[in-house]
Amino acid sequence: MLIDLSFDDAATAANIPSTSQVKFETQFTKPDFVPGIRGLAWRSDGFSSWLSTSLKLSPNAGFTIEGWVALESLPSDIEAPVNSLRPAALMQQATTDTGFDIFVDSYGRWGFRVSTAAGNRQVNAPEPFPVGTWAHIAATFDPAAGAAILYLDGREVGRVATGAGKALRPASVSFQVARSWRDATLGIFRVNGVNGAFDDVRVSVGARSPDTIRIDASAATPPVTRSLVVPATRFADDLQRPVFHAMPSANWTNEPHGLIRRGGEWHMFYQRTPNGPYKTEMHWGHMASRDLVDWTYLPDALWPTLQTPEFGFDMKGIWSGDVVTGPRGVAYAFYTSVNHSPIYNPGISVAISADRDLRTWRKRGPVIDAKGLRDFRDPYVWQEDNEWRMFVGAAMPGKGGGIAYYRCADIDDIKCWKKQPRIAPFDKMDVGSDIWEMPVFEALGQGKHILVANPIGGAVTKYGDPTTRAVYWIGRWDGKTFQPDDLRPHMLDVLPGHLSPTVDRDAQGNLVGIGIVDERRSTEAQKRAGWAHTFGLPRIWRLLPDGKTLGQSPLPALETLRNPAQAISQTLNGGGADRPAGDLGRSTEIIVDVGSGEQIAPYGVFLAASADGREITRLVYDPAKMTLTLDKSRSTLGTDDEGPKIITGAYDATAFGPPRKFHVFVDHSVVDIFINDAAAASFRIYPTQKDSTRFGVIGGAGPATVQAWALRPAKFTADLAPDG
């Protein structure tokens, strides 16, 4: 045996021959090891990790490569036509024209390439590589017989003639697992890594017989779920990673969408790159929860696929959309699909699932193109008067953002969607954007509807004025037109930092929204972290008594996170600049009530303060100006955070009432705040000191009552096997 990697002893890799030097590459503190087919397996992270060791193959002796592989997802690549892709390698020792490579690309096409004296020869498997399950792979090369053979789970899946007597052209490089011999790069990221687990990787002299390979493949029937869970040790020392906010287990996420309650369980889908903290070839991630507090990770619902050898209608990415339950309990996922052709690019496509837990989906294909619009994305679907309706965020003809409107009598008929006339004067409602994203449209009672959108592009920028954020209008809807009470948009949050909510109703009919709280730190910092973005806490939406303003309050179920043994209840007397209240760690819920007395001077709360005062975040309301200011000028001693340090937003004291109750959730680098259970904001901070955990009251004319709790981490479990 030339190489025998069992990983059963992760510290010393005891089964590796002493003459070999195996190197585990990772940007994290130590390599990930997880339950394997027996004992331990090595877990790659998808972008920074691989292993390498020396290997010397005889040109004329032939060889066999074997191993167990469990992929959480197919590898990523840049968004390019198929002929420009650079596949990942499960195992390889190769250059352009030497060695061998067992490869797999982002569409699951995989095979075995061997370089011989007669040139490169390649075996292509007829079916995509399996995801979410352990697979035994093997490849043999027999120069005497002139054959290269590829096996999956003990079965031959392909072979190619290499020419009798044509020797191997060995590669003078190391043998590597989970890294391609040629990188695909996107900015600072290597994007064609492998996100999965490996066990019993072996290279031996000579081409082993089919019977021997079949015996090896049948030697174990391992479960997969625990093997694909990201170990908690990967982020154990990360001071910025939230612990009770919903988010993927690792790597990159963006908008949540398609929130739907089904059979007493919530399902939420979200934008995802499963292989690294970068954005390419979007997937739909999938999480489920009974209470929107504790979550289960499920296999990705949708990812780019091909319908022909070179084309797929969503081959460039599965972008945001919505999920609804149609006739006979079938779920319909409408999503934005993009590709590399003029056909349905972009398009709105649909997939269906009859599963109670929405685990498996069947794509039906595109249903709408962007005809008559400059661009569009992000469908929102509902049923009204026995007919299906769809809003899609759009770049309207001419300029500016808005909404495209479609109707359909039979949701199962993919050709039934018909474009409708413009529903509102978007040119008077827009904020100078190029396109609106992630629309939401729901009834609020009192004959009113809310339209939420996220204008981007044009004059709108992440840190500019206007800034990228969610806005809304409240008005009346007659099925054909939406008449806003005020053409000027309202800000969903009093401060920017939270956007793109997804909504559905709970069992009591309450409207619940969850958005994204995006990163405010550099791409380099996101790469070092190994993850990017988090979701906001779930909020209850309601129409305030004025009939024209949205009120938001925290989901009551969040109270289950409280640790009563670590709590503070006290009254802070007197005024003063800062009144310290306590320290309950990096995951805290704080309720400050300043009373109903008149306040003249600015007042508020401070958070995430260090003992030496070098780190502190301040949130202050100015009664004279009716503004809320987030002061992040001393939030962090680090140099990775981006954007303005002082952020001020208008506060509608008439609608929300003068700030009396500040309800704050601090979770490492993310903060959610609710004022009077009506106004809301979520934002990011990045304190670097371990003791930046103190909080208290700023100013105030009289006594302030403080209640606070340390919060437990949310429970995140995983059920990643595709078939349950």
C-alpha cells in the first residue's frame, strides 16, 4: 500500500506509513475530523482545506485509487459556461499532461483522467456524483492491458482504452485530496474546493480486480448526517460569530426567503454558497424550526443544474424567490433563474415538492421572462380570489425600480402567468434606484396592505445616501392597483443594517418577518472568518393605531433563550452620562425602561463595552431632533469594519411614541433593538476584546429599570441525508 489514510487517530494519523509526510492544510486552528465510515473521517471546509502527501508511482506497474467520499454539496466555480469551468478534484496527483485526477464539477459531472505516453485519457461517469451520502469511489489504471476504469460503490461506471503498453506519465507533484491541480479563483478566493468528508483513502500498486473493489465498497454502510455536520470546534474561538441568531453552519449566505409554515413546522430557504464565504452559483439553503428559535439544517433544496450537456436554464444560479402551498398540499418554489443565454435570462422558474418536510424538489422550468422590463428578480406569490398573483422586483422601462405584476388561474400550469398593467406610480415612489429587490406584499387589516421592497443600484449604495435598506408603503389594494397612503417610502428600520425580510403567518395569524443583517466588515475579514452574514431575529409585524405605520416587536418565543440563573433586575437612580448596569457575556437580552417622564436631554443605552472603555457602542435618542444615533466610533479596536461610524436615523415619535422601552438583543457581532415594541433596527458591531460585554443606560432625567438575561445558544441540529 503506497498510501493508507484512515484518520482513525486524528492526532497522529497512525495508519499513514512513517515514510510519508501528510500535511493537513486549513486556515482554521486545526483540521476538522468527524464520524466516518468507521472511526473518524477528515472533513474539508470547501475553500481553505486540503491534504497532501508524497506519492511515487511506477510508470509501468499500474495503480488503484480508492476512498470514501461524502459531499455536502457539489463544488463551486466561477459563473461561466461549462467549457470554461475548472473542476474540483476529489483526489489527484496531476499537472496538465501528467499524473491522474478524479474530478467533479459544479454540475456533478465527474470522472477519471490519466496521462499516458499516448496522451491524456478520460473516463466520464454517466450520472452526476451523489450528494449527501457516503460513496465509495475507485479508479484503476492497467498499462499492460491498456485500460482505465472508474467505479462507484463497487460498480464499474466507465472505462477508456489507454493503449496496451502505454505507460503512465507520473506527475512530479504531491498527491492531494480536495484540491484541484488548477485553481478557479474569484477575487481573493479559491472557489473550486471540495465541501465534504473523506475516509479510507488508499493508493496501491497495480490495478485491483473488480471483485476486490466490490468487496471494499460493501465493507461498510455508514450513515451520513453526522459526517457532514460542521464541527463546533471550527468556530469555537470566533468572538464575532452569533450563537442564537439563525444562520447556516458555515460559509456564505444572503437573503432568507420562502418562509412557510407547513404541518406545524416552519421552513426557511436562503441564498447560499455552501463551499466558502464568497458569492457564486447560488443555491437555496434550507432550515426548519418548530418555534423560529431552534433550527435543523436540511439538505440544500435547489442548486444549478444542466438540462443538456452544455446548458441549463438556472445554470448560473438559483436566486431568491418564494414558496407557497398549492392544490393537494403540493409546495411550489418560485425562484429567479439565470443562465448564459438570451432565453429566460433572467427568468422566473418553478420547482415543486410533495414532501411534508420539503426535502426533495422537482424542477418544472421557467414560467416568466423579463419581457417589457430592463431586469427583474425575486418573485413573491400569494392566492387571492381563487387566483394566483405574483409580484416581481423590477427595473422598470426607462429608469428606476418598481414591481412587475402577474396573474395565473392554475398554479400548476407553467404557461398561465400573464403580465398585468403597472399597479402604482413607481417613478414617484422610488428613491433613485435602478431596481427593486425582494418584494413582500401582505394584508395588515383595516383594509390596508403593506408593500416592502429593497431598492438598489442607481443612486442607492450600501454606505451612501440613500443607503441600501428595506422600505415600505402602506395603502389600499383592489386587486389591480395599489394606492399608497403616502408616496414617500417609510424605512422598515430606523437605522440601516437589516434588509430583505421574508414573511409568513403563525398559527394565530400574526405576520412574522425575518431578514438579513449583512456584514459591515471587509472581504478579507469574511474570508478569515469562514462565514459571512447572519439573519435577524424573527419579528412580529402589525399595523399601528395610526393606520399608516408598521410596528415591529420581537417574537415572544425568544424568551425561551433566557437563563434565569444569569439575570439582572435593578433600578438605576439619577441621571448622568453613563450608568453601568451589568455584564452577562456576549449573548444578552436587555430591557431598559426610562419611564414615562419628559426627557429633554439625549438618552439611550450603551452596549458591548470593555472594562477599560476602549470599546463601546452607544445608541442615543435626541428628543429635540427626534433622531436615533448609533455611535460605533469606539465599537472595535479592529481594522476590518467598514462603513460610517456614526449613523443617524429619523424617529417617528408620533407613531412610535417617545422612546421609553429599549429592548436589546446582543449576540456577539449582531444587535437587534426594539423601541416601545414598535420601532426596530438591527446592525453589526465587531468588538475585539473578550470583556467587551458590559451594558448600561445613557443619560435620562429619572430612574431607569433594567432587566437582563444571559441567553443560551440556539440549538442547531442537522439532518443532511437527502432521503431523511
